[in-house]
Amino acid sequence: MKPRTILTLLTALVVVLMSDGAAVALDESAAWGQVPSPNRGTRQNELAGLAVVGSDDIWAVGRYNSGRQPTETGRDTLALHWDGTRWVLVRTPNPSWSGADFFTLEDADAVSSTEVWAVGYAEDFASLKSTTLIDRWNGSKWKIVPSPNPGGSDLPNTLAAIDVAAPNDIWAVGSMGYPEGPLILRWNGSRWRSKRNACGVSLYGVHAVSPTDVWAVGDSTTCHYNGTRWSIIPSPQPRGQYNEIAYVLTDVSSTGPGDVWASGYRVIEQGEYLAFQSIVEHWNGAEWTVNFNVRGTSLSGIQALAPNRPLRRERLEPGAQPHPGRQRVAGGRRGGIRRSPVGGRHRPGADVDPGGAVQVRGHGGRRYRCGRGHRLLVRT
């Protein structure tokens, strides 16, 4: 079942800039300000992805409830553009295949001001069918670019993340089939192609260090492309003695081949409940290690700024404190293990423009901006 509980569960966004040491340094005195932004219609507007070209050229993408039936599940794609002065709504196309009633853009990345990419999926809520959705901005409007659906014409095909290595080398990852497995697409400058891989699980984040050094992450999995093939690289695994059942990695970023960061959360079984605790993993060029000394219940993304200074994106449930969150397991099922405990594939987070300012996107159409060099904690 696809997650549809973002509005009731996602109520807080926390952004932390880590210090040079192992511990996390928080500075709440740094001034963040909320930037006014428009919404489509009067119902839910949700932002999931951010692409920064420059301080006066930023895109935010997601979905909104247009009010068409069924209003509780139906969504249309959403895009906003920052011109350095204000946020403006920009129209985005939706696929038109029969039965499709849920359209979303989950992530974005930019080649230039006239080439911006956004990925997501289109879905028929009444069935298992979903298709990959890739939009491209050409400087004047968004257009849908054909993309493959290797999971099958009547089964799930979804994209969760995108990363630009070069104009003719772009990666997108997600999931396909039933039960869901990994989906990896690559743009070669003229078309998107599905890439064979041995990653084994749904993928939520991707980052290209170079054309021969690409990482993708998912459930307790770090997968690497060496220029020839994809393979799983051993990483920390759930510890049965602590009742851990999953390390869900939601995003990955790096400053170079020997400095790769992944963020997410661990899932801990506690009787009829599942508890969630944020984690960060680090690749030093030889091995992955995990850090459990991290605030909150879930990290939805990470941006590496410089060696030992990643920017993490953290979400908390209402009233949550920096300790494991809990979720009841309905009917004894371990539901939600393959997605964030506070909102499915929705990934509010942050990015950094060339001037060093941090741009933050959040739930309900909120956007924040902070100047260069601050270490801070933000809640919305």
C-alpha cells in the first residue's frame, strides 16, 4: 500500500549543520526567516524536492490537491521557482493515461538554468499500477520526457531521487515491480535507459561522485557503480540483539571518493510497536561505519558541504524529542519499514546555493533561508 499519511504525520522539519567533530553542534541563535510562497488552490500543497542553480534561480517540486475526485487521494504535480525576490508557481504537466489520479514530483536537480530535471511517478490509486514520471525545464516550460517502466505495464514503477553527473550523464533511482525491487535509470544525453543492477532493494537516494563512482542507497543497503556495473558494498546491518530490523537509508551525498555520507533511520521492534531512531553512515574510501548518536526519529536527506561537515535533514513527529519515536504495528505487521515513519516518500530538506546560503523546503509550502556559515537547528 502506498503511503498517504503525510499531512497527519509530517508536522516538523529540523535542519542541522554538523560540526567538525563527531558530536552534533546546535546553534539556535542563527537567524532563519520564513519566505512567503504561493499555493495552488486551498487544499494541501506539499514540497518534496529542491534544485539550486544559483541564489536567484531555485526550483522546488512536489504535489498538490486540486480538488478533483477523489479529493482525498488525488494529487497533481507542483513546481515553484525562486528568482531571487519571490517564489512563483510554474505550471507542470501530468501524464494522461487512463485511471491515473495521483501525480507527484519527488526530487529535482539542475544542469543549468535552461535544463532542470524533476522525477516522480504517476499512479492509479485503485490498482497497483504506477509509471515513472520525468519532467524537464527547457528555460520556458516544463515538458514530460519519455522514461521506461521496466517493472511492468500494470505494476509499480516509481522514482524517488535524481542526481546530475553531467549534461549527458544523469541518474534516477526508485523502485519497481511487486514485491518492489530496485529501479535505476540513466540519461545518456538523448534518452533514459533502465540499468541492470544487483542492489536488491528499493532505492531512495543517489549521488554521482564521478561517472565511474556513483552511490545509491535503500533499505540496509549501499550500492555502488564503478563505471561498469552496480554491486552492493557491505555496510552496517541491523543488530538482532538490539531488536533492530532495518537501517533505512534515504539519501546520500559526498565531497569526494573517500568522503561519502548516507542518512536515514533504524527500525527497532518493541513488542507491538516499532521505534525509529535517526542514523548517519560514512564511507571513508575503504568501509562504511554508522553513527547512532544522532538527534530525532528520521533523517530524510543529507548534503555534504565539505569534509566532516554534512548538512542533515531531520524530521520529527509532533512533540518528538531526540530519542526513538514509536509506531504501533497494526495486526502484527511490520508496516512502514520501507519508508519514512513520518511521511512516505516525501522528502523535505535543504540545498546550498553557490553563494553558500542554505535553502530549506518544508511541508505546507514553507521555505526558509539562512546565510552562510551558520550551524543551527530549525523547526517548523
